[in-house]
Amino acid sequence: MSLTVQQAAAANSQGMYALRQGDFKAAAEAFERAVAADPSSGALLRNLASAHRGAGDDDAELNALDRALDIDRRDLVAWMRKAELHQRRNEKGEAFQAWNTALQLAEPLRPWSGPMAEALERGLAFAREGTKVIRATVDEALAPLRAELDATEKRRAQAFVDVAVGQRRVYVNECQGLCYPFLPADEFFHERHFPWFGELGAKSEAIRDELVRLLKDPGEALRPYVRMESRIGETKWSGLDHSLDWGAIFLWEYGEPNQPVIDRCPVTASTLEALPRSHIPGRAPSAFFSMLKPHTRIPPHTGVTNTRAIIHLPLIVPPGCGFRVGGETRPWVVGKPFAFDDTIEHEAWNDSDELRAVLIFDVWNPHLTAREQDIIARYYAAADAAGYNPQLSQ
């Protein structure tokens, strides 16, 4: 042990003794000597802050804590003490910020225990109350504007406030394949982009009837949606691998028609053929009936490309089913289609005792122009012709 470290340890011992005796002035002096001998120790600075706190010197305590945080911005104890100090001084904004930082640092340490747990729970209560007050104040201020907002503005404004007050996280595109730059990363596309939704919904009963007949004798058409290569180790998909808990019957797959299924589902096929789907040989379109058995969950995941929108037409939806994309959860409603960006994290569940069934297919991302759609299709045709492009899904 070097001389300076020995000096710091000795001075710290003297300070701790003085602190226990309630001699805060002597404690502060001893801790100052310790810090001078070892200025890179956040622990010594926290001890110095404790001495100043005992003496009632808020400014000196804050200075010591800030010096500790200059050494390590992830010093949880320093953030907690700083939050408590601002809270004592009724500096709500500073206390709110410090507590939120401390709580983020403490989250991986759950379950909390001991005196630290008590302090963190108090901080959590303070932060929740602050969020509640901010939310109420903001909602009141924005209330006069809400009637002027269209559906898209209202939804985005709501998400903005949720994010700003820490009640929602921002999800971004995570493309497993092709990413087209600068497209909006919206979770659900507004239905005004799909003027044919009404016609599609009107066909839902006939489409469901075709599916019900198909399921009575699906033959080899019904197969597990998840079919992993045997060499792949344990993943989040292992529970669904080669399992009909999540089953699929394809009408089109990567641009190729499944004619036997199409022949048995003429209404479904003709309805889909009339829609403005994307056409990329060997890649798109795809369309399939998705069956989720009772008490089955599809884990959070992201899709291949943001050049497409995924359409769900709910056909059989018992109570207890749900679907989340990013920060928004929606129920499936029979006959009411919706569109989403599957490169944003999404998951699905069926907590009921019955089968859930949805028709799923892809169309172009509505934010792509017709010329951009043509560029994407031509890119794949040229890249495939070059002979080096992997033959993967869009």
C-alpha cells in the first residue's frame, strides 16, 4: 500500500470516528485530508458529503456529491443522496431528475433490500408523483388543442407526451434484411393509407368460412410457422420450433402461389389478388392464415424489411388475445384489418381456451413512392441476375 493510500485510509478512519461521535466539523476536516490524499475516490467524497449533511451545509454536501459523480456518473449512492438533498430543499425538478437517474441505475439490482431499498422506494414514490403531476398539467394545457388534431396528429402527440414523461419507450426499426433509409418508423400505419380496408373487412366472413372448411381437412397445407435449422441452438423460438402451436397455411409464399390452397379458398385468393400487393419474384408477396393455439405466445421479434407493411385481417378472435407493436397494444377485432411495420418489435398472445386465426399478408410500405417501389423490385432483379445475391425473403 502506497503512502498516499495509507494516509487516505488513516484520515478516513478518523473521519468515520468523528462522524459517529457527531463531530461533523472534525469529520469533514478528516475526510478532506483523505480526499486530498486520494482524489479519485468517490467513496471518500460521499463520506465528506455525509459530514456536510450532518453539519447542515447543503451547498458543501452538494459540491462533494457532484465531485463524486464527476469521477463516476454511475455512482448510484451519490445520485440517491443528491436526490434526497434536492428533495429536502424542495427543489422538485432537480430531485425528480436525480431520482429518475438513480432508479434507472438501481433497476438491474432488483430485488432491492435493506436501507437502500427503503430509500429507493421513497424515491420511486416521489418520481411517480412527479410524473403524475407533470402529466396532469400537460394534459390540461393541451386539452384545448385536441379537438383540432386529426387522428394521426392526436396519436403522435399522445406518444410524444408519453415518451417525454417516461411512460413509453421509443422503438426503432430493426430490419433483419433490407432496410430502406429514411422511412418513418411508425408502429401502426394509419388506415387512410389503405382505402381498400373497408372492402377487405366486408369479405372477412366469407374468408373465415373458407378457413374453417380448410381446417377440417388441411392435409399437409397446415404446418408449423417456425421451422428452424437443426444446427441452431436454444433460442427464444425453440418452444415454437416445428410446433403447430403457431401454425400457418400459405396461399402465397415469397411470391410463389400455393395453388391447392388457392383453389380451396377462391374468395380469399380473389380478394388478395385485387389488392395492391408488392411483387418481387422469389420474395413477395406472401399471404397465409396464421393459427395460434390456446395459451400460446409469440415472443417479441422483428421482421425482415421496412419496405413492406404487414396486414392483419382478424377472423377468429376469442377473448384473451392481444397484439403489441412497439409501445402500443391493440386487440384484434374480427373483420377489422390493420397494418403495422413488423421491423419494430412486436409480439402476440392467445391466453384463451380457443383457437385464434388471422389472415396475414404484405403490401408495399405506404411511404414508398411508386418509383421507389420500382427501384426496389429492379434492385432485386439485377442483384439476383448477378449471381451473388442470396435467395432470401424480401
